[in-house]
Amino acid sequence: MPTNPAASPPRKLAAGNWKMNGLSAQLAEARALADAFPAPGVGVLLCPPATLLATMAQATAGSAIGLGGQDCHEAEKGAHTGDISAAMLADAGASHVILGHSERRADHGETSEQVAAKLRAAWGAELVGIVCLGETAEERAAGRTLGVVGAQLAGSLAEGATAANTVIAYEPVWAIGSGQTPTAEQIAEVHGFLRAQSPDPAISLLYGGSVNPGNAAAIFAIPGVDGALVGGASLKAVDFGAIVTALQTA
Ligand code: PEP
């Protein structure tokens, strides 16, 4: 039974991607965040490892903190050892699921076509899909950024994507976990391009890649940025809380 069901997703969203970090002791950070933001006024989402989802749903019950998975299988159920379905994520308390993260595209060879299939599976379980895309350093240096993200967007968004069921996260691969961020002009250019290509102008468009408490306000001030997908800085409630505060005041 979903404890934190998907409401109509707010356009301003701060989503924390814990990746493969977090044993049960990490739940204290989720609790601290829930206590700090009982009603944040912007969307706040934590995407822990699937093993923590159900207990985190209990830890954040009654708060406005939503939960997301980090991936789902494209099939509804069946013989897929080690995989997790969208319905399982929803059953554990998730309202969202991250799809097509560059680490999954790189580590598991996920294609945009698979991401689109996973997005359809997410919708089937009434999850909002957070579709990630972004260029590598080599692609940017070769002047191919817009071509790459445009192709990823076209391939990864299943037909029927709307602001109610989909969020897009622009995450340059070279900015993830590196401490490097694009310039404001570079982010604005890609977000403007993605907005123009997006099937629904109301879709929330997040930036991700080395967002931290020190640069969040400047990133949220960039035209076209509706929020952030945050990796490392989402593991500590005090850091992620500062990012949420920056989004609230943007
Ligand atoms: C991510 O992996 O989605 C991400 C944005 O990571 P970080 O914030 O650590 O760069």
C-alpha cells in the first residue's frame, strides 16, 4: 500500500538519488528531512535503495516527503531474477521512479528504447517517471550536446508523456559526482532546447550534476530550471535541506 502516493507532481521538485548508498542507519537522514520540511511547498523526493523504501515510507509517513525508486523493469512481473517491477516500488511506498540514469545507461547498457518501455511500465503502476538524459564530456567537446540530448529525449519519452506522469532530468554525465557544473548559459541552452522539444510544456525539467548547498540558488535562478536531481548532497539531511530551501525561495 503506497504510504506516499503520487499527487499531481509539483513543477518545482528537489529529488535526492541515494544510488547504492544507505543501510538502515541512513533512515535517520530521511526522518530529519521529514521533520525539517513537514509541508515544504515544493516537491521533495528521496530515492533510496529499494531495500529501504518500505521502512522509509514509515519513517516519512505523514510528511510531505515523497519516495522514488531508482529503476524498474519494463515487464509487469515474471522471471527476471534480481530485477524490480514498478508495481513493487509502488507497493513499497514510491510515487516516482528514476529511469535512464547515465550510470544505468553506462553500467547496464540501457538504451533509450528500454527507458521508454520502463516509462510505460512506471505509468502502469501509477508512478511518475523521472527520465534522465545528458551528454558526455567528449560529446560536449565535439559540439554534439543538443543532438545527443535531443535523440535521448525522443527515444526515451514514451507516447503519452505529460506533466502528470513524467519529469525530465538533464544530467551532463561529466558533471555527475565530479564537482564540475556547466555554466549558467550552458544549462539555460539545454533546458530551453528540451523545453521546446518536450511534448508537454508543463513538464518539470530538472538539472542534475554536482548540485550542492553552495550552488543550488544560482542553478535554480537559471531560466527553465524547475528543480534538481541531487546525488551526493542528498545523503545528508542538512545539505539536501539547504537545497530544498534554495528551491523554495527561487
Ligand atoms: C546523479 O547521479 O543523479 C547526480 C546528480 O549526482 P551528484 O549530485 O552526486 O553529481
